[in-house]
Amino acid sequence: MNLAMLKPGQSGRISHIGALGPLKRRLMDMGVLVGEEVKVEKVAPLGDPIEITVKSYNLSLRKREAEGILLEVPK
């Protein structure tokens, strides 16, 4: 499952970051790392952007960026 598929209030642990180059570096600089817990706080009415919480701070990602972040979601 990828991050863009989660609904507000759902969370998961990052298992893979599919971004490359500058985007991957930017995500890693913001704390979006493999093994981190991430929670979706809000999704804009049209689905873009997505507001998440990682390492106790909020980030906004574009839907296409969130689609490249794979998660392990508890059942």
C-alpha cells in the first residue's frame, strides 16, 4: 500500500521510498525515512496535497510524491 491510499487518521510504517534524485533527498531531509511511523492528518478536498505527521511534525506532500512511498499498514 502506498501513502496516497491512506485515509485521514490511518497510519503505517514506511517500508520503501520509490523517489529518486532530489525528491528522495528532500524527503529524507524532512525525516521521511524507511522504518518511520507516518500518520495521515488531512487530505485536501480534491486529494492533493496530503498532510502527514512524521517524527511529531506535520508535512504536506503532493499526491504523486506520496504514491512513491510504500507502507506496512497494521490490520
